[in-house]
Amino acid sequence: MVSGRALKAAGCSQCRTSLLRLFITPSVTPLIRSPHTTYASWRTAANSRGIARLYSSSSTPPDLDSNRVDLQDSQLDRLEAAPDDQPINDGEPASSQAAVPWYLEVDPPRHIPVAEPPPLPDVPEGSPPIIPTLLKYASEEMGLDDLSLLDLRELDPPPALGQNLFMLFGTARSERHLNVSAGRLVRWLRAKHRIIADADGLLGPNERKTKLKRKAKKARLLGTMGTDDTDDGITTGWICVNMGTINRSNVESAVLAEDGRIAGFGVPQTGSTIVVQVMTESRRTELGLETLWQRTLDRQTKQEPNKELGNVESSEQIDTERDTLSQAPSRPTSNVPSSAFSSSGQSRSFSTSQNHRNDPQRIIYAEESHLSPEAEGPILGSKLYELFGPSEDTRSVNEWCDVSSTHGASALFKNLLHDGPSKVRTIELLKTNINNSSADEAFAILRSASFRKISQMSMQHLPTEQTWSLRLSIESKARQLGMEEHQSLDKTRQLINELRACAIAASREEVLQLLGCIYASPGPKLQEQTRLAMDLLESVHTRGHPIITNDVVVSIIEGMSWSGKPTPKAIELQMRLEDLMAQAKLPYMGEPLLLRLMDAYARLGRWDQFWETWRLPPRFAQPRSEALYLHTFRLAVATKDPRICTETIHRCFQEMIIEHPPIELTGQIRNALLDCVRVADPKAEEHADTIPANAKGFAQSLVGREFVKLVKELKLLRPRRQLS
């Protein structure tokens, strides 16, 4: 737009026309600046194009040129007639007039989406009123992430933290955030709700600063700056805030049983316990407390789920539970005549004995075998003969034990049928005989029809707690021998259920036998075995016995060694158990457990761990005995592998001499070492006896071999010992 005053200022009409053409010429195209061109080049190009357009001859036709001159004259007259202050439109569109450079353009406002807070966990029904407030405070004020609330009120018996337990988990962003947020929570509970919470692992701000300064100063003095010491007592990564039991009643009242009768007096378990677990992300992932508590809750609420929906327990399981939990056994003695069982006054005893006769759990080994008495062997004859005493005639022990012998069989079965104390003594004798027998003897005993009949009659009509130990011994020995009828976990699971239901006072050796039975079965999956082992260890821990011990770890590894070639998952579990022994800093396991662990590794073929176990006594400043060396040599000879025998001689022979006290190369040790040499170098003993010491040539190289020299020294050592 051009004002009228500017046009009048031009001198002549030709000047005014030239000035007007700068604004109203239709052939002028807008100049667009390229972002890659400079300002000087763009201005030069624009000026050159404008000058060429003004002073060059027009190439348009004459009629178009005359029309353009008429249009320009009319526009010029209109501009001259316009007022001075009124802007005149030059015919260009408004969009080109309002064009703004790119560096002056204003971007439209961008609306940043507001981040919504993560949803809080659902509040369970019947929870304390403080739970919603606590969740809101933990999310907004404490700034914890990944909040999770576990309702553990279904646990029975309640955990050690308290009854009706609620556990809140939260993740802190750093170690500093962990301490600050936990401290704020404790102060908030004390100020707002009058709750004095106990925060385990919480350090005050001043105490934490002091410890960090001392740690940095100590690191500078010792030159350990930059080393990562995770066990420094400061950076725990986990704080447990226990709020205690809320709304707990202290008034004593009568405790009613399920049938409505008074069972006692005491303080009822009322109120709720709230625990807040604040951890860093790495610590929370490492510990996995949520998974552990959730598994415990699932086992409590869903014990032994049925594989098919809608099916109830089998009749066999129902009979087992009925006999286990509500059992009224009848144990007649020899003083009571047998006719009393058939009298009308003993109808209850007759009914009970009839049920026990058909009970599949009472008669476990009732499977008859048609072996001849000569094939069975008189292994139990002498023991049972000593138990019940000799008969009136002078029959031999073997004839007395023969099932076909009417006198011996009738006397034995009569005592087992009517004499309760004789049954108990027989069970103890059978259990001792199985546990103390070798592998071949135990295999013959378990295959014997006489043993099955005697064990069946001994366990008949007796309560579960009196027959449990014998059935465990049979199951454990059968698993070690790899008998085909003992491949599943059904009998082992039954023994564990009876242990828990009947509160059987099992010894620690029996618990370890159960652990070995669980992992000695090659049929089930490792996950099922581990779940059953966790149930057993949980029961043992509830009774107050330690479970993170050497004997537990050795029993599990030993059980795996009986199941054949280990799977990759089984090897991974063994490595975890080995790491557990190292991290828990368990004491020296002793030589009996050491021998069992070495046997297990030898059966598994893990010789690297075998020699790692061999090095345990020196680490605890304990000497190795002669029995340990003898056992190691015999294990190496049993493999019949020259490489293993060679390594055994290299490791053990020199250490025998430097032991304190030193091990003498006499007797069984000398013979075991020679047997090991015979496997490592079968020709060594022959070369030592036939080739003289002053031999030349190829014979001299044979005499100079390592094991040939060792055999000569061992054979020369014996006469020296005899002369001395």
C-alpha cells in the first residue's frame, strides 16, 4: 500500500509511473529466501531481477501492453485522489501482506499431559481404618513406587509378626530416599495416630552421616576408595517398619471350641498387625519377600489342589485321614485270650480289627511272593530267634525261620497276632536290621517274602506313630537301592502328612532320611520334589529345629545322587546349596558328613566338587584321619578310571606325609594305595618286580616311571617297618 503523499512527492509523471510499477506490476513474483542462501546473495539476485524487469524491452503483445498502461493510469489517478492518511490497497492478497518471517513466528501452545499417579492397591474387606490412610501417605508423601498389599489373615497358625497380618511393600528410589521416607513414616505414625512403630534397619540422619564419614575416612586410610562393600551395616537397602498389633484386646475371656464347649481361658487374638516393608529396587528383587509370603499363603489356602475340578478325595485318602486323626486302636496282649475277640462284649474291637484288615495303609507290604524258603535266605532267622527265644524242640535257626515249618511259623505268627509288646520289639528289630545291613543284604531282605509277612503282621492293629519309623526305613533303603516299585513320591508324601497330622516326634536322622527319599526318586519333577521338601522343612522349623545346617544340605545332595544322572536343574540346585553353605558361614561339618558328601559327588561324577570337599578340613584347621584317606582311595579304585586314580595319588600321597599326625603307609592304607596304582598304571607293579634298578636302554626308562618308583618304595617300606 502506497500513500498519496508519497506519490505527490515524486517530480514528473514518468517518475510517478516508475514508482507505481514497483508495487502494482502483475509479473512480479514473490521472492522466497532459501534457508541455505546468504542474505547478501539473496539481495543481489532480487535487485538484478528488478532492474532487468524495469529497463528491458517488453516482450508482451502491443494490445496487452496498452491495456496495462491504461490500468496503470487509472490506478495512478485513484492514488492521487486518495487522502494523505488513507492507505490504498495495491491489489495483492492479504495473506502476502501479512507474511511473517520464520524467526518471528510464534508456535501454538502445547498442552503437556498431566501425569496421573499410579493406582493404589485395593483395600481388603474388614481391614483396619488406618490402611487407606497409610496407602495414600506412602504414595503421596513418602513417594514409594510399586505399592503392594498382602492380606495374610488366613495364615494358621499366625506368623511370628502377629495375628491378622497385613504387609505393605514399597520401593524407594535410592538409599537416601529409603532412610528419609522410613523416618518420616515413623514420625507421622507417632504424631498423627499415636502409634510407636519399630523400624528395623533405620538409621537416624545424624547417625547415618556420621557412619558415612567414618567409612570414607577409613577407606582413605586403608586405600580402599572406590571398592564396593555391600555388607557395611549402612547401605542395607531394606527397612521393616512394624506398627504392632492395632486394636488388641487385653481382656481375658473364655475360649470356646468348635462344638460350643469351653476349652480354656485366655486373651483372644483380636486386632490387626501392620508391617511396612520399604526396600530399594535391587534389594526387593533380590529378596523376593512378596513371592515367599504369597507361596506360604497359597499353601495354606490351597493345600494339595485336585487335578480335576469337581472331584473329591479318593476313598483311600479318606481312610488314611480317618485312621490318622480319629483312631482308636485295639492292642490286645498275650494275657487276654484270643476267644475274647469273638465274644459279644468285644463287638467294637472286632469291628476295628475288621477295618484294619482291609486298610491298604496298614498292610503296606502285603504283596505275596512265591519264592522258595531256600531262596529267601535266613537273614532274619537269628535275630527273630533271639527275640522270641528257642522253641521246645532242638530245631535249627534256619528251620525255625522257614515259613513251611509249622512250629516256627505258628509260634511266630501267634506272638505277632496277640502280643502287642512283641510287635513293638519286632518293629524295632526290623528297623535296626535294615539300617545296619549292607546294600546286598538289604536288597535280599526287602525281596524276602518272610520279611514282608512279618512286617505286615507287626504293623497290623498298631497306631501310626509306632509303625512310622519302620515304614520310613524301608522306603529310604528301597530308594537307595533303586527298586522299581518305589519310584513315585506317594509313600513319601504319606509319611510327611502323617508326621504333620499325628505330631510324630521324629528324630533328626529320620527327618534327614525323609529329605533323602524326596530327592532320590528319579520319576517326579524337581519342582514337585522341592515343594514337598519345603513342606517338610517348614514343619521342622515350626518345631524349633534349625534347617540351614550342613546335614540338611548333605542329605539333599545325597538324595539326588541316588536318582541317577542329574538334570541341569538338579545341578543348578546343587550349586545353590553349595553357595548357601559358603554364604551362611556354616561350621565344619565333621568327618561323617564329609564322607557322605564325597560319596554323593563321586556317584554324581562331579569330581571338581569332590576335591573341593576334600579341601574342607584344612580350611577349618582340622586334620584328616586315616579313614578319610582310605575311603578316598577306595572311591577312586571303584571308578576304574586311570585318570581319576592318578589324580587321587597326586593329591593324597604327599598330603599323607605332611599330615599332623602323619599317616603311616601300612596295612589297609598301603593296600588301598597299591590298588589305586594298579588302576592308574597296570604294568607298574610288574615292571617294579622284574626290571632291576641298574637296567639300561628302554628298560631304564620304564624303571624311571613315577608309579614304578612308588611301588618299589611301598614294597621296601614294609620290611623296614618290620625290622624297626
